[in-house]
Amino acid sequence: MAWFRKTKPAFEAREKKNIPEGLWTKCESCGEIVYSKKMEELLWVCPACDFHFRISSHKYIGLLLDGGRLEEHDADLTSKDPLKFKDSKRYPDRLRAAQQKSGATEGVIAGMAEIDGIPVSFAIMNFEFIGGSMGSVVGEKIARAIERAIAREVPLIIVSSSGGARMQEGILSLMQMAKTSSLLAVLADKKIPYISILINPTTAGVMASYASLGDVILAEPKALLGFAGPRVIQQTIGQELPPGFQSSEFFLEKGFVDKIVNRRDLRETVIKLLKYMWRR
């Protein structure tokens, strides 16, 4: 009987649709899946849990500076290899690889810009370049950014994101801590404001020098901040660390950070601070 005859296939083969890569983004914190274009509109801040994704230094330049314009200085400065250092690869080879990967010559971009029409000396660490590590060139570019603020009598803004001093340059990288800190003392004597912005992560030699010396220190939510890593500290002191240790929230509670600012509010907060602190 017709009731028991198959008049059409049980399953119809459907054409497989390929979903383009990068169309959706999964939050690293809460697991929420968000349309990538929506994340771009939200400045890569998760709408569900407020987690701040790491973004490039050029995105911060576009976010903070008028028209995303930076008159870059000292772009031609590049690191040498004074110690002839070699670990798994030669230091010059590591530098070349970092330059190709990041499209930058070094771990910091610095120059002159305007924020809401206010001239500023601006520098931002580039974490994509060997973890934003501070070698002699990074220290020199930061030092020159401070000197420009002093010479032109304009506020200084540094956005820090770094894994610390660059071991391939040994003591030369550590000397940058003293060099930049001493110049910031001159800046303070001149009563020129310095706003330090800490993003995830800011650690080690950078945190122990210019990143922690701002007149006002801002931080993004849940950023990893500190000198040594939590495991090293725990092994050194032999004690359990408190919950949230080395987060920007922990630093705010202890008085080290002045304000935690959502990335969407960062430019407006900096503008308010500049107008309050700088009336020339």
C-alpha cells in the first residue's frame, strides 16, 4: 500500500553555509558570544560583564586623540644589541620578528597631539612589540616625551601596558627606570600635569617607574597591575594572596589608583582632568 512507500527521501541534503571567521567574538571572562561589529561599536568592552578586551595602541590613539591624529616623534629610533644576547634566538632576530608582527619599530609610540583642543605630549606602550617591554629605546622615547612636555609647557599623558624591562638589554633597560623617573621630577617641579593611564597588563619595571608616578593615575577595570607575578610573590612570602590581588580594583582600594574608568568613558575623563588641572 502507498502508506508504506517512501515518496521522498527522509532527509534532504542542505547546502552547508560557511560562516566567515571573526563574525562572532566570545568573551574571555563570561563566555558571552557577541557580534564582532557590535564589539567594535562598544570599543571591545563586553556588554554582559564589562570585560575589557585588549586592543591595539592605534585603537587607543583613535579613541583618545582629536581625530585620532598623532604627530609622531622619534619613530626612527631602534634598539641595538649591546650585549650580543641570545636565548632561543638572537636578539636582532627577535626585534625583526616583532617589527614584522606589530608593524611598529619599537615598544612605544610617542609624539604631540591634542585632546579636546588641548595640546599634549602623548606616549602609548605597544604590547604587541615584545610585550611592551622597556629597553633603552623605549626609555629614551618616554624620556623625550617628558622633555617635550617640559619644553613646550603642555600636559603629559602616558598609556602604559607592559610586561616590564627587556632582559636582552640587561642593566641598560633597568637604567631607564631612573632616567624617566628623574625627568618626571623635573616635570612636577614645573607644575605641569602628568596623567598616567594603566591598561591590562602593566607590570614590573614600567610599573615601578613612570607608570606609577602620575599626578592622576587612571586604570581600566580588572587590569593586571603589579611588579612581580602573583605566583612569584606567593612563593617568596609563603602566604596565600587575597582574592583579586593585583587587579586595578585592589589597587584602587589600597589607594594606589585614583579612579577606575570604563574605556567608553576614558576620553571624557581625561578631558575633564585636563580642563581642571591645566588652565594656561
